[in-house]
Amino acid sequence: MASFLSEFGPDFFALLASAGVIGAYYAFLIRRVRKNPTYTIHGVNEIARTLWVENVMQTAGENVMAVQTLRNFIMASIFMASTASMLIIGTMTLSGQAENIAHSWHLLSNTSSYAAQIWIVKVLFLLVNFIFAFFAFAMSVRLSNHVLFMINVKEHAANHNLGPQAVARRLVRAGSLYAIGMRSFFFAVPLVFWLFGPVFLFVASLVLVFALFHFDRSEADPHTLPQRLT
């Protein structure tokens, strides 16, 4: 145990500290969202998507606009899924070069271990992160394709799953998955810096949380927005 802590302790504690910082930020975010659903831009986007679907399905002549908008959304998800797949391939190539570059990439850090085992663990974390992003983007494409057909159905009463509220929930879920995929890309930043050393991992996590704190919040006045639609 002592030998493990002496060699891998800095990386292990830096990972725990980084996870704690990010976890504390999301605990704070969840608490604020429970009090005000429109505290984040994601809550505002959910309302916008819900109102958009209801407007399209209840207004005649909006079919072409709806299809065009959904096509652009699907193309964005496909592009990000393709990017994630390329990053997966690139990350896998790093796993076979542990002996060659682990030492050189840690030259800036005096606390990190040069062992190939910890390098493989770091690459594995990064690989799982990109695979998760790919899955989120792919599921976003799947749900968006469902909405593409459902939004043009005129006989809403034929089935409760084809009503505006049901279709809106699918689009909201697709948007949430897209946001999760993007968030996975953001989490890749500190994981990449971890390849250079544990100190870089913790500093990058702090910078990421600081950036997310400013970008996640809605700039609108919460008193002028409607409550989240259910």
C-alpha cells in the first residue's frame, strides 16, 4: 500500500480532488435548478423546444420549416458523433505507445509516475469519456429522427404518444443527450491535461468549472420566464 501511494498517490488524489470539484459544482447546479428551473440555459432550451413543437404541430404550413430545423439539428449531432469516433480512434493509438511517450509527456511534472500502468489508466479514462460522448450523440440522432416523422402527424388524437407534449418530450430528450455529449467533450480537457501530470489535471478541472459556471447560467431574468413545462 505504501509503495502504491508513493508511486501513484499524486495521480490518485488529483483524480479524487478533480472529481470532487466537478461533483460539488453539479450538486450546486442541481440545487439551484430545483428552485428555479430556468437558472441554466438548458432549462430555457427545454421550454423553447416544447413551445416550438406545440407551435409547429398546431399551426398549418409549418412543415417545411420544421423539417429544415430538425435536419440541421440532426446534422450537427451526426457531425459531433463522427468527431467522437475519430477521437476514439486517436485515443486508442495512444494506448500502444505508453513506453515511448509516457516519460516525455511527464517532463513538466515532478510528482507524476512514469509507469506504463498509470499511462494506460489515463488513456482508458479518456477513451471511456469519448465513447460516452459518441453514444450520447448517436442517441440524440435516433430520437431526432423519431421526432422528424412524428411532428408532421396531423391526427394527434389517434394515439397519445403522437400528441404535441409527447413529441416535445422526445425532442427535449434529444437535446439533453446532445448537451451530455458536448459536456463529455468538455470533460476531456482535464483528462487530456492529466496525461502531462496530476497537477495539470486539478488545475484544468478548476478552470473548467469556472468556465461552466459562467456559461451554464441563463442570462435572462428568471422572473420574466415561464416555469418548466411538463
